[in-house]
Amino acid sequence: MRSITPALLLLCALPAAAHIQLDAPLVRYSNANGEVNKHCPCGGGGGTSSCSGAVLSDPNRSATRVTTYAPGETITVQWRETIDHTGRYRIAFDNDGADLADFNAHILADIADPSGGAGNTGSGNAWSAQVTLPTTPCSGCTLQLLQVMNNNTTSPVASPVGTSTYFQCADIVIAAPGEGEGEGEGEPGEGEGEPGEGEGEPGEGEGEGEGEGEGEGEGEDHGHDGEGEPAEGEGETVDDGCAQGGMAWSPAALVLLLALRRRRAA
């Protein structure tokens, strides 16, 4: 019986390394405990590695591993190639769910993956690519990264069907700043109060008396609600018992009376 060396046992105990690991945006299926990238179209689920089966979508959207971006934002997608393969990388987008047909229809980037295992950032096996997201907001959109291993570095990947492929997806939201927050609604308030009461000093009437004796002035109202004091007439007051019985003398009689008094005084 062939013995198994301790080194071989240790190798078998290690989790299988992912061929690609998406670092940003946050990947849907964590790679912490081993690769989750062999099932079309997002790495987990029941699809095959060549997208040749009946399962071509993945409804298992994460409720917590979600990244939010602004409409039309240019983002940097970052990943690592943990096992060297020759072929191409492709980044695609689905605005509602994670369906292979939608990913194939919305390709954002297609990059050659030459042999050697080195990335394009100058830092080991790290890769990055900038892509511009759509301008239309969406709450259930998905970003897909795939690695096609067909030794063809020149032909863009229109579809991974029939080709050995590795998959990673990120659940994202595209929303304008402030969207997703509740907006309060309410009826406009109606102010209530007693009508104001104007305050002001009552107007004082002005008037001039005519004739001699006691004139009676009539107050003139200049827009005020006050009552004027009766004006006092100008002239000499003549009593001498002439106003008797409540009767007022005529001007002619008063003139005659004054003339008689002057004669007597002379």
C-alpha cells in the first residue's frame, strides 16, 4: 500500500485557490474559505463552468455585500489572478439581476490575459481596469468579472458559452446622491389668529367760527376715527342780553347795535 506523505496531506487540507478573486467592488460570494467561481454566471449556484447547462442566471443577490455608485461614475475594478491561465478577462453589467444574456449585451471592458501570471498594475498578480457605469439608476444591478481560459488573447469575449471560464460578481446599486431616503409629506400649515387692531390717536377737528359772538366750528376728519373739538370762533363776543330766548341776532342787527354804543361812548 502506497503511503501518503505529510506534505501531501497538508496540501489536500488547504482550501482550493481561486483562479480569480474580485477585490473591488465587494464580491457577492466571499473567497475567504475557498474558490466560489466555477458556476455560470456569478461563481456560485447551479450553473456549469462553460455556461452550457440550463442555469444561466443567479438570483442569489446579497443583502449585505452591496456597493453603491453614482450614475455614470467611472470606477476601478480590482482583482487578482491566483492561478495562471492564458485567455481574456471581461467585465460586464446587468441592470436588473444576474443573467448571462444581459451580461453579454452590456460589456464594459475586455482585456487580454497573457501567460506568466503577472498582473497589469506592476504589483504581482494584481489587475485593475476602469469602467464607466450606466447613467440610469438601478437598485438590483450586478457587475460581472469573468476569466476565459482558451489560450486566445486576441479575440474579445462575446459569450463564454462552451468555454472553460471562471466567474465573479459584485452586487451594486446606482443611485443619485440623496436617493433612497424618505421624503416627508404633509399639508401646509394654516395660521390662525385674530385680525390686528390698528392703534392711533383720534384726529383733532379744525374749524373757524364766522361772525361775532360765539362761533361754532365743525371738526374735519382726516381719515381718523377721532372726534374733533369744536373750534372757537374769532371775534368779539356780544352778550348784553341780546341773545334772549335762545334766539341769535342777525349780523345787520349786531352792526347797528355796535354803532349805537359807539355814539353813546362819544
